[in-house]
Amino acid sequence: MTTTDKVHTDTSMPNSAAPAKQRDDLRNYILVTAAYWADTLTDGAIRMLVLFYFYQLGYTPFQVASLFLFYEVFGIITNLFGGYLGARFGLKTTLFMGLGAQLIALSLLAFAPPSLLIVPYVMLAQALSGIAKDLTKMSSKSAVKLVAGETQSQLYRWVSILTGSKNAIKGVGFFVGALLLTLVGFQPALLLLGALVLAALVAAMALIRGDLGSANNKAKFRQIFSNNRAVNLLAAARIFLFGARDVWFVVGLPVFFISVLGWDFWLAGGFMAAWTIGYGFVQAATPGLIRRRGTGTPEPGGGTAMRLAFALVAFPVGIALALMNGVAPMLAAVGGLLAFGVIFALNSAVHSYLILAYTDSDKVAMNVGFYYMANAMGRLAGTVLSGLLYQYGLQFGPGGGLVACLWASAALVLAAGGLSLLLPKGTAPTKPIILKELGE
């Protein structure tokens, strides 16, 4: 073979190497997702450990809510900067940063003397945990855009599976946290969770090959703020949608289970775990549960998000009215929560698809970071309101706290539905995915 022939043969390698490149990309995505699952399980377990442990110590509902204040505040900040960091330095870097932050957060709580386990210190540890959760989430959600291909249907399926599996695992985390608190106590449970995160970090550092996406040194921070109208509207709707969930789910509901229904920690945590796992399965099955009739495509559009939001309003209203009119509290709260979870899961899965469908492939990390910043803003508002409204409502009776939270939830869902009216009815075709474009 001549030198010329050899050079010609080598230049044909990109075509023959394409399947191998796709396999490597998929392998890296699976590893990122597995690391995200480990962090998600830990995040859910910490939530139950902190909530139940400090409520057991006599903290009021608002004081318990305040423990998660920095968690949500720094979630907003992390999503604001996380998209920029992912574009500038690559998604592998943000993944490792997230897992490292979670390990530090767990260590701060696990090794602290009892005298340090006070509100400001726990808020600091929760701030790091919020940073960890959102860095790993942004890395994983951005990665799905890179490996799903250019067809909307495949993107829709991949996003639904990722989102649903994440929430199912977070539900397992709720149960694990409540169970560990019952079996081994607060700080030993944190040590076990720290070991899980450390194992995930070591495995990711050892097994991920190359970079997941390319770093772009030209990425500008100002690009994090989207100029895409559809993305901005969806982000605004997301604020109200997740505020509507967390305003009664974060503090009000678990405190209601313990103080009104008389459940113990593992039972309350186990039920919330089962709800979240079921919620995740519904999200994963969303493509098969929702079909757009008369459009020729199975993918949802803005009209789907709008209809689901307005349908969701009926459930917090119905639960509140049932509790106010003497319906058995367990029947009203548990049955209503199950129905609420199905419609909310569908709505959330549609949102998670739409943000990627509306986003150009060359701006995926930036727009996903911006979108989940809005998500964190909704969670922050819901968390604060959950503690405040529950405590305020107690003056009207044992169930009054949850009723106050539910009326706020209904109002927030209506706002999300109103914003969804302005979303595009369909989605534009996704541009072909080119790895080097991430963050350009």
C-alpha cells in the first residue's frame, strides 16, 4: 500500500468509526444517569432524615421549612450558573462537582457534634446538597439531548424515561431515609449515604471516557438568559407548577400524616416514597398515555401542557373541600394525593419534553440550566409557603394547615395553566445533534 493509499484509507475512518462513537456517547450517558440516580436517592433520603428528625425535636412547621430554604435558594443559583459551567467546561466536570458537593454536605451533617446541629448549620449543609442535586440534574438532562438523535419521538421517549426513573428513585430515597432514621438514627444514616455517593463518584471518574460534550471557552454568561419566547413562557409556567406541588407536599403533607393521622416516620416516609415512585412510573409511561389526536404526531405541544394544568386544579380544590366538610382525613388526603400525582406527573413529563423540544441543540446546557432555575424558584416559593400556610392554618383546627396549603396550590396551578395558554401549539423539529455544539 502506498503512502497515498494509506492516507486515503485513514480519511475514511470517520464513517466507519461513527457506530463506535455513538456507543461511547451512549455509555457515557448511562454512567452519568447512574451517578444521577445515586445522587437522587441520597437527596430524597436526606430530605426525609432532616424533616422528620427536626420535627421530632420539636421544631414548628415553619422552622422545618426554613431548613430547606438555602437548599432551594442555591438550587436557583446553581441552575443559573450550572448551564454556563456545563457549556464552558463540559458536562463531565459539572457531574463530578455535583457528586463532590453532595459528599461534603453529607459529611457536614454526619460528623457534626450535636451542638452544631442547629438551623443555620443545617441550612448550610442543605445549601451544598441543593447545589449537588442541580449540578447532577443539569448534566444528565442536557446529556439526553446529545444522545437521543434528531427525531422528536425518540427525544420524547428518552426524556420521559429519564425523568420518570429519577422520580421513582427519589421515592425510594424517601423510604430509605425514613427507614434509616428509625433503624440506625440520624448521623449513622448520613454516613451510609455518604458511602453511596463516594462509590458513585469513584466509579464515574474511573469509567467515563473522554468528555460528555465539548467545552466551549467562548460561552458567555449572559447567554444563560434565554431569548426564546417559548422557553421563557415554559419556565414561567414551571415556577407556578412546582410551587403548586411543593406548597403542600414538602412540609404540610408529611407533618399532617404525623400530627393528624398519627403515622410514624417510616409509614409516612414509606407512603411518600410509594407516591413518588408511582409518580415516576407515570412520567416514564407518558408517551403511551398521552397521544395528540388529529395532528399526525404523537408528541405533545403547548396545548397539552395547558389542558393538563387546568385539569390538575380540580384535585387540590377537591381535597380541601373534603377536609372542610368532614370527610375522613386519611381518605381525603391519601386518595386525593394519588389522583393529583397522576395528572401532575403527566404535566411535569410534558414540560420536561417541551424544554428540550423548544431548545436548539447548540444552546441545550444554557436553556436547560435556565429552565431548571425556574423550577428551583417554584420549589423555593412552595417550600416557604408550605411552612407558613400550614402553621397559619392550624388556628382553624388540626386539618386547617393542610387546607390552607391546598387552596394556595389551586391558585398556583391556575397561574401555570394561564401561562401555558401562550405556549406554541406544536414543537419545531430538533436540529441534528452534534456533540461539539454543546454550549456554542
